[in-house]
Amino acid sequence: MKPVWVVDDDRSIRWVFEKALAREGIPFRTFGLAADALQALKADSPQVLVSDIRMPGTSGLELLQTVKAQHPNLPVIIMTAYSDLESAVAAFQGGAFEYLPKPFDVDQAVELIRRALDESMREEGGEEAPATSPEILGQAPSMQEVFRAIGRLSQSNATVLITGESGSGKELVARALHRHSPRAAKPFVAINAAAMPKDLLESELFGHERGAFTGAQQMRRGRFEQAEGGTLFLDEIGDMPFDLQTRLLRVLSDGQFYRVGGHQPLSANVRVIAATHQDLESRVRDGLFREDLYHRLNVIRLRLPPLRERREDVPLLARYFLAKSARELGTEPKRLSDDAMNFLSAHDWPGNVRQLENVCHWLTVMAPGQSVELVDLPPELRQDAARPAEADWTLALQREVERALVRGESGLMDTMTRTFEKILISRALAHTGGRRIEAANLLGIGRNTITRKIAELAIEDKRVAAATPASE
């Protein structure tokens, strides 16, 4: 894999990319001026180009034009500020892969670069996806339900709404639905509704006619036309602006749309798969999402479980991501010790599968030995686990149950109920100085019950022993 080139005159932006790409094990090269990148382009080329729009001398737009003329299939990500929106709409339609609005989230930027890398590798290999990569990994019952749903939908063209938290793999499911559908030989086109401003999103979805706005020097086909006969994946549909929801509803209703600035209706033979991490029902109630569009999209719903609900898949996924990172870097795969694997399996993974993949990339680059021990895991991961449980006792209980399940323990209901009751009664007795009736009243149980529980649970407390029957 060739390096990612980052072009920006802002040294701090280059530094952020250098640190982020190094952490992810992605080779890179940075330039302070577009002219320097153009000079380097005479002898070499990147796998993906990331460029700012406004720089001294040669602008990012001029760089984009030159690069696309020489390497038409090279993905170019343009960094824009909202103040650059007019020039972005006017000129980026010349072939930019995606837009990264400033200020940007580093994880979002890395994810975007990974998508561009995947696209670039597919272009080079002439196939949709690397043959060595499985579609989706998962042995948990909840994932088997997802696989069964994909199988049942294999001969269907029905609209599908995929729900799930960020990083849970919604696009992978969408690609699998496409790959196993009658439309598999046609394009799969994806667009993130939350990744760009409204004006750009409208042009991206529906295309534009020449002269539709300042700088639109040629007609451009939108994603609906690019996906003709195939599948259009609308990621983060819950973030789509309200007026664009109306245009999308029209396409889904009658199969026709207009390019921006166009007067001729165009037909769309496209299967739409939408995804969101948001509660669309709540957004409908709040007036932020059209109810009629919601019902159009919600024909078949697939819920993708978060990683914390399928912890048994963590070892399988971790080994796969470690092997994948090792192949990319040309090294031997790292191995996780039992303690490290148990720790990862018990972790909550708020970033889901994507976060686990990033951790495995980090370990491949940063872990000192071939065997990864608990101490080798990223510090922030271990710090999260070390936070005081008193901050949220229900969360602490949840984590303890999950760890016990990972360890293969059984009879948890009886064991943990006894522990819970023992702690409650012991603390209540300590609070009342051993007075059982008072403790029982505070707990909402009878005197006979608390007496029986003290005996059953073998509660030993000096203040209990000091409480004589006369005092009760």
C-alpha cells in the first residue's frame, strides 16, 4: 500500500494527521504546500490524497484538478471550512471523493481515510472487496439473527433500515445485503448524510446541471444516478436536513428526481438501504424527521447489536484485526494473553467494533513483544476500567456480571443475590448500631425476615451481637 499524502499549510493540522495515521499504522507523507505535492507527484503517487482548499500559492482546487487529470481513480479528500462552501459546491464536483469540514473530529477523519483507502485498493484490484476479507464476523446468537435476516432478504429488493450504534458495522451489513441481492452485479454507492453541509449533500445525492450555480461548469451525475440498477446506502439518515428529506421521499414514492438546476425528471432504479444510530421515532415526534419518510424507509428493520451485547465475538474479532494489521505492516501477528483477552472481552466498547479494530492497530504498532499482556493495552482503556465503581453501582454490577459470564461462572442469580442481600443488611445494621427492627424498617422487610437472613447469610457484626432481644 502506498502512503496517504496530506497537504496543508497549517503545521498543527499536519501534526494531528501524522500522529493519528502513525497510531493507526497507515503510512503517510505530509506537505506544507500544494506545489511541493505536485513536484513529488512527478516521481510518485499516493494511495489517497488529503488536501486543504486554501493555501498560499497553488490552491487545493488547482491541486485537485491536476491530480484528477493524471490519476482519475485516485481518491481525493478535500478539507473545507463553511466559509469555503461556495467554492466547494462550485468546484469540488470535479471528482473529490469526500469532504472533511473543519474543524474535524480525528476519528472521523481516520475513518474517512480508511474508506478512501478501501476504495483505492478496490480500484487497483478490479474487485469490490479484498477476497481475503470475510463479510462480517460473528458467532453470537444476536449476530446469527442478522445473518439469517440477510439470507432471508437475499432475493428481495425491499428497502431496509439498519439501526445500531456508531462503529457497530452498519455499512458492512449494507454491503452484505447488496452482495447477496439480485443487484449484486450493479454498483453499491454509499454516502454519509452527516458528513457534509446541506448544499453539498443535495448536489451529491441528485447531481447538478451545468450552470446550476456559480462555477458549475459541467453537468455532474449524483449518487442516485451512479447507483442505477444497484444499491444506494444512506448512512446516518437521521441527520439529513428536513427539506432534503422531502426530495428523498419523492424519489422513494415515484422513482423520479431532478438534478439541481434541472427541469427534466430522471428515473431511479435504485434499492435504498438506510442506517442510523439515532432513535428515528423520537426525531419524528420532535418534528425533526418526516413521519411519511420514516415509514417509507422502515419497511424491513435490522438491528445491529453493539459489541457489548456480543462479547463472545471479541476474541474472534481481535484475532482477525491483529492479523489484518500485521499483513498491512508486513509483520507477524501479535497474540493476546489470556488476561488481556479477558479484559478486552469484559470491556464495554462504546466505539464498538471500530474501536476494537483501532485498539488492535495500536497494539500491532505499539506493543513491545509478540505476546500482548494486560499492561501493554492502551493506557486510556485501562484507565476507563479503573474508575471508581461507586460512581454508578448499577454499571459496576453490570460489569461484574459480564466478567463472571466471560469467566464461565454459573449460578450467578443465587450467588449475586446472596451477596446483594448481605451487603444491604450489613450496612443497614451498621447504620442503626445493630438494632434489627430499625434496620428491617429501613429495608422494608419484617423482623423475622431480617433475623432469618442474618443466620442464612452468616452475617457477623459486633454491633449485631451487641443488640440484645430486650433492646428490640
